[in-house]
Amino acid sequence: MSFFTTTASMQHRTPLPPSTTLDKCLSIFRNHDLLLRLDPEFAHYESTPAPPSASDSATKYYKVTDHMHTLPRGLWDTTVSFDAEITDIENGVKWVIKAPLGLVQLSFWRIVPAEETDKYNDEPTTLCLVEDIEIRCSRLLLGTVKGKCEENWRGVHGRYMEHVQAVA
């Protein structure tokens, strides 16, 4: 690992409504089209073939383009394209993003038993959406990437919850 490369880890947790079931949550995770579109900066995507080095046939590959209006001028254009790998796992998805400038972001989105109550109405909840993130990139880029994650996660989780509640 280079002196100029660093890592950071974050976790975001969102209690899910009591009526939520694991099957409902997994149906959203298994719909990669919907999952990719949860990002507020999403522009478009296309499926790509697995690279020759791919070892997991369950992984799906995408080229994703996002609008990045808040990045410092000159660091990236107003849009950025990156490779995304999404693998369905037992209780969620594993998501790997490989972006320009050596950025690699590994995320696990999982549904786990809840440890808390819904803070908005004090109702007990049985399940929780947990997003574990590890970012590996240049020290110069880390603050911007972490900031984008912190800025967007509540909206992404909120849209995820809307879809879970809409599933019959």
C-alpha cells in the first residue's frame, strides 16, 4: 500500500418498520436496477460482461455514471463513470465500486435483527438495514468521498424504505 493511499470505514444503520420482512428487503436487493437508481446522483448505467478474472458467477457487473456536482472543479468532470460489481449474499448484497483515481469502495448492505426502536415513533422494530462501507483511495480524495457518503446515505436509505413498504 502506498503512503498516499489510505482507508476509512463507516457504518450506517436504519431501523425498518415493524411490518417489514426479510423477504421484502431481499426482493429490493435482488433488483439491481432499482438498487442502482437509489443514488441521488445517478445518471445511467449499463450491464457489462464479467472480466476474464472473475471467479464468482453470482456477481453482476455494471458501468455506472453519476452526476457529481459538488466535487471540486478539475478533480473530476461533472459526471463520473465507474465500475460496479454487485453480488447477492444471504442477507443482502456486496457492492464493489472501482472509480477513477484509484478509488475502491466496498459496501455490504445487510438486513439484520434490530437492536433499537424506531426513533421517530418509539415503535419496536425487528429488522435493521445496515450499510458497512470501506473506502480505499488517495489521502487527498478521502475527505471528499467520505463527505459524499455521509451526505447521501439518509436519502438512499429513505428511498430503500419507500420501496420496501411498497412491496405487497
